[in-house]
Amino acid sequence: MVTLQLDRIGAGYGRHQILTDISSPMIQGGALTALVGANAAGKSTLFRRIAGHLRGAGTVSLSGATKDDLRYMPQDTGMSAALTVYESVILALKQGRGGWRLSTTELNAVDKALHRFGIAHLAEHQLAELSGGQRQSVSIAQTLVTQPKVVLMDEPTSALDLHRQFEVLEALKSYAQETGAVLILALHDLNQVMRCCTMTIAIANGRTLGAGSTLEVLTPTLIRALYGIDARVESCSRGCPMMIVDGPARQSA
Amino acid sequence: MTLAANTPTHAQAYHGLVARRLVILGVLVIALILSVAVDVSLGPARYAVSDVLRTLFLPAQADIQMRVVVWDIRMPMALLAVTVGASLSLAGAQMQTILANPLASPFTLGLSAAASFGAAMAMVLGVAIYPAAVTLMVPINAFAMAMAASLLIFGLSTLRGVTVETIVLLGIALVFTFNAALALLQYFASEQALSAVVFWTMGSLTKATWGKVAVTAVILAICAPLFARRAWALTAIRLGEARAAAMGVPVKRLRLEALFLVSLLAAVPVSFVGTIGFIGIVGPHVARLLLGEDQRFFLPGAMLSGALILSATSVLSKAILPGAVLPIGIITALVGVPVFMTLILTKGRKAW
């Protein structure tokens, strides 16, 4: 089983300090973990710090996996390369491996990744022809084709329609269960978080506001502190906890 | 899941794609060989093709004048077209890759303009940057200035906060600067020097020698494998800097390495043949349209298409006016542009 723990993480760009103090309990692999926070709270910076693209204070303790087993998926940007979807996933698989030849095992891994995220029918399409949502699915396949044990995804569902959001989150969940990998997803839809993610890390202004089991972390007080909105978490008619947003926080409180 | 049933189809489709690309590369090789053969058999002195071929394959039996023409004049010219075309196209391809800009090329980033200025310094002012070799003053000056321009770009790109857009803008600034400096030199030049400068900037293969062929071939033989070793990483850069970095590509270091190699690849040919700006932009685009951007195919493809275009242009430059050899830089632009326009307007709309 893979575990990951953050201890007083700091990071920044040059003199500009973005993260000052991020800590988390032990994150167990095999389930999804959410990272929530307002825009510019430092979510992407935290991912880049964990992935080792940025240096900074604190320690990232990893067990059951090495840095090489870690993959980070940045937020969606355009992909205009003259490559097919299939080629772009091969490319992700071959990074750091070298060799111009492709083995059957490698091609099978590419096929599997495309099927898992429901984009096999796009395999022969050019990247430039894809819609935003399709591109995001391709990014996810690129990230997971190497079977990483630690996965950090920056808003993996932001461009997906409701149906695809469910599909992708379910696929990510089953990937975590199958491989025992740690998957941390930066997400904005707190109802999706409550439905899919067992643990949640909430950050604001480069600090941890709360970290632990999702239902314990996502309280009205924390949501108010995170986003400045009034919200309630209540059981719906089927007994699932749902978040209901009332609107911007009133000044008095 | 129908995973097992579907598995072979995409892999098969991919194998088909690879096979198609290998065929395209093969066709390019054959076309290049043919073009070189035609190139050697054409020239101001009119020889029958059969005589030229006999001179090529049985030089000992050939007439001595013919041997000199074919082996010492036409062959170096034909082969220099190949090495220069391949070098400039490869340089353009990798510039476009690392700078994520379809307009990047040795021409648009100021290397050609810098080389022209260096050559003009020698021809107008008689200034030799490396005085020990006065006979090679023109190419050495051109090389030095082109190298200086690319090292300037290289140096500035290592600065913090310099993005690929900045580099491209800087290159364009260099083009204007060197063109202005060149114009100034031309303004004060004697009539004789002026015509030499103008002729040089038109680009020409007529000063080809075996030595120049060897130098360009060696540089190509050094640079191409170095790029080939980084094929996957270079392809990944085209998915965007952030994505490539996330895949573990050392983007900054790779960009610097590539810029350095590109400088060599572009500066040397330009100093030998003058301004043949077009190849560095068109060669890579033709290769991209034919083969996509997987560097395993794109890299040899760019070299072959550049070599083929320049070689075919060399043929045209002799065929248009029988008995005369028109400056190749003019022909590349005049003939190449319509062909290129047709290609991008019919096929290339989606890339870039």
C-alpha cells in the first residue's frame, strides 16, 4: 500500500512565497483524496512542490513508492502538436524509457489507458481536432498510462460534462482500488468531493485549513472560511450528504 | 468491457500509420537520389546523361574535362544542396519545436541576417573577424556573426522569466537590426562591393567545394543523432511546456541544448551559401504535414524534405534559363512559396 504524508510544506517562486504551512495526516492509497481551496490558494503550487518541480521547506514522506512512480497532471492547456491521440499517449509512456521501438506490452498499455477513460474511439484523431473535454480525458490517459503509484491531478474534470465527470471519477476510483495508488485531485465541485473522495485537504492562503476524512473536513465553518460562502451539509432524501449553497457569506458572522 | 476484442485494432491502426510513414520516408529518399542525379547531369556545359553517368561510375575512363566538371563542380554543388537543405530544415524544425512557434527558423530569428551582415563586413570594409584566414574571410565573418546572433538569443533565453515568445520577438528584433546595419554598409559600399554583397545575399551554391560538403555533413552527422536521442522529449515539448515538465522532461535544459545545436546547424550552411531563408521554414512544415510530429519520423522527414526541396530547386535554377545558373535563394522563394501555400491551405489547417 502506498502512503503519502505532508509535513509543514512551504514553496514559492523566487521571493514570492505561496505555500507557508501545509500538513496532512497519512494519506492512504486505494482511494481518492480531494484537494480543495479557492482560486490562487496554492493548489497547483502544492502539486508542483510534491512532484518535485519546486523546492521548499517541509517534507513529503512517501512509502511504498518512489519519486519515479509519481505523475502530475497540470491544468488543461491546448495541445496543438500534429499527433494522434494514440501517439500522444505512447509519448507519455515512452518518456524516460528511451528506445525508438515499441513493444506489444507498451501498445497494450496504451490501449488499456484509452479504454479505461472512454476515449478509445478517439485513438486515431488528431489532438488539434479534440474538444476541451476530450483533451482533458486524453491528458488523464497520458498521466495514468505509466501506471503511477502517486497521481496528482489539477482539476481533472473541469471541462467535462456531468456524465463524463461521473465516468472519469469512477474510472479514477477503480484505478486507485486496483493499484493501491494515492490519487490527489484538485476539485471545485464539493458534492463530487463528498461523493467520491474519502479524504480531503482544504487549503487557503498557503496554509492547511483542514485535512482528514471528507465529511469531517467539509463543515459549514470551513467552507465559509475557504470560499466566503454560506453553505449547509444535509442529508438528501436518499440519505447521502449533500452540500447546499445559500450564497455569499453575510458580513455579520 | 470489450477490451480484449478491441485491443488489436488500435495497435493495428498504429502499425499501419507507422508503415505509411516509412513508405513516405522511403519515397523521399528515392526522390532525393533522383533529384541529385538530375542535378549532376544539368549545367551550363551540356553533356549527355549517359556520359555523365559513365563519368560518375567509371571516372578513370572519362574525358578529363568532363571529369573535372562532374566531379569537382557539379557533385559538390549537388551534395551541398543536400547537406545545406537538410541542415537548415533540421534547424528550423527544432527551433519550431522548442520555441512552440511555427514561424521560428534560422531566417526569422535573425541568423541569416546576421550572416549577411558579417559577409558584407568582409566584402565592403575588408574587415576579417579572424585575420589569419583572409581567403576565407567571407564565410568566417558570416559564421561568426550568425553564431554571435544565436548565442545572444541563447544567452538571453537562459535569463529568468524569458519565455519562448520573448525569444521569438528578440529574433525578429535581430532581423531588423542586422538588415539596417547591412543597408548602412551597402549605402557606403563601392559599386563592385555592392554587387558582391547583393549576389551573396541572394544565396548561391556555385561556390561549393568538397570541403564545404564535408564540413556541413560532419555537423549534420553530429547534431542529428544528438536530437534523435532526445526524440521523445522533443516531441513531448510540443504538448506544452507544463505537460512536458509533468512527464519528466527537463524542458529548460533541453531547450538550451537544442538552441546550441541549432545555432551550429544554421550558422555554418548560411555562411557557405548565403541567404536561403525559405528552407528552414518550409522543410519542417512539409515534413509535419506528411509525417506528423513524432520526432522518430519528423526528424528524418524534416532533413529529407529540406534536402529534397533545395536539391530540386538547384535543378530548377539550372533548367529555367539553359546555360545559366540562377541564384538559388530567389528560386526557392519564387517556386517554393506557391507550392507551400497550396500545401498549408489544403492540408495543414488544423496543425498550429
